[in-house]
Amino acid sequence: MEKNTLKKILPAAVFILFLIPAVTSSLLDLRQRQENEIIAAQLLAQQQAEAKAAEKIYLLGQFDPSQRSDFTVVPANYDIGGYTMYLRQETLSAFLEMAAAAQKDGVDLKIASATRNFDYQKNLWNNKWNALPKSMSDLEKFQNVLEYSAVPGTSRHHWGTEIDFNNANPQYFNTEEGKEVYNWMSQNAWEYGFCQTYTAKGPDRPTGYDEEKWHWSYLPLSIGFTEDYKNLVTEADIKGFDGDQFVAQANLIQNYVLGINPKCL
Ligand SMILES: [Zn+2]
């Protein structure tokens, strides 16, 4: 190489040598950033999966309401269920406001049943199952118990948004008092966020439980839970009790969980 050429090249070579660390470090930065982004995306996906799993456990009622800070005890003067009952705080607040308004109109609203978790419903279900005659087939037993009881994991009572008012017996609503309660609720309950879940069956509600004048849902919470149930829970998740092998063929989610008054959806 000639001396002159070397003179020309040298400054450029020095310049390039200076650049190398800068280029290398910005390449490393880029790789680090990409790795960080991948880790953040994985973390987010994991958090979302965990949130979905937790929501599913909630929707299936597999928790103890006394251990949750978003549930609260129904005051004894409204509790006619004979056991310590819980509701979601928002549901109870709305109920108390509604009960005070009803009181002014001379109507006494009480709570006959509130939150019933999976274990509660499972005991109820299995007891009824075991009381049926041995001569019945398992499918017959399933259909028989389902007529009046929710399959554990499918009851809206799991959610802390449902109240059975005054008396969960159709006969009560033929009495003067029962009629007054129902009329008052029909006219006023919507103002407090409550909707009669199981109206008379007909073209707009072809499947599900028969009419229940006592059972009302607190919509500001229950609409979201109904939607989540539709999206997250499958029939394979509904198990752990006598006869659970018939859940899929009964099409329980579509026919029962979603078989409610369309105004409550
Ligand atoms: Zn009910």
C-alpha cells in the first residue's frame, strides 16, 4: 500500500473503529427491547389466562362467600332463610334501598335465599338424588332433580346477585300478601336494578325453569356474569356431583343458564 493511500484511508478507518461500539450497543439494545416485549406479552397472556380461570371458578360457585371481601352478610332483620346469608355488596345495597321504599308503601321485603355456592348446591342436589327410588335410571333421576333444582355449577345463586324474595313457594304468591309483594316488585324493582329472572315460559323464554315469582337478579352485576358464563364456561366444567355425566346432553348452558327472561340479559 502506498503511503498516500494509507493517509487517505486512515481517518475513515479510525472513524469506523469508533463507531463499532456504538453500533454494537444499539444492536444489543434492540435485541434487549425485543426480548423485553416478548416477556411482557407472555406475562400479559399469563395474567389474562389466570384472570379467566379465576372468573370461571367464581361463575361455577367454587368459593366461600364468607372469605371474600366483595361479599357481605345479609342483616338478620331481612334474613328469613334460617342461616347466615351473603350477597355481593352492591346487591345488598340496592336491596336495602328497595326494601326501604317498599316499606313506605306497606310492603315487607325479606330474603328467603341469597348466595348458595357450589358445595351448598351439591349437597342439595346429591341429597335429592339419593332420596329417589332405586328403581329409577340415572337419567330419570337427573331429569327429576333438575325439574326443581339447579345443577351445581349452573345456579345463578352462585354469583351473589340473586335473591329469592319472601317465600320460594308458588302458593305464597296466590295469597293476598304474596300478590301485594309481587305487584310491588313488578312495578318498582327495575328502578333498583332487579329483574324477574324466570318469567312464565313462552315464545320469548322457551326453555329453563318454570316461572319463579320470588327469584330476581341484580342486573348491574348479573348481566356481566351471564355474558362471562356464556363465553368462558363449557359443559365439561360442570362436574363433581351425582349424574354429572348427563350435563352435556341436557344442553344445560343454553337451555337453563341462558334460558332466562330476555329482559334480564
Ligand atoms: Zn332462586
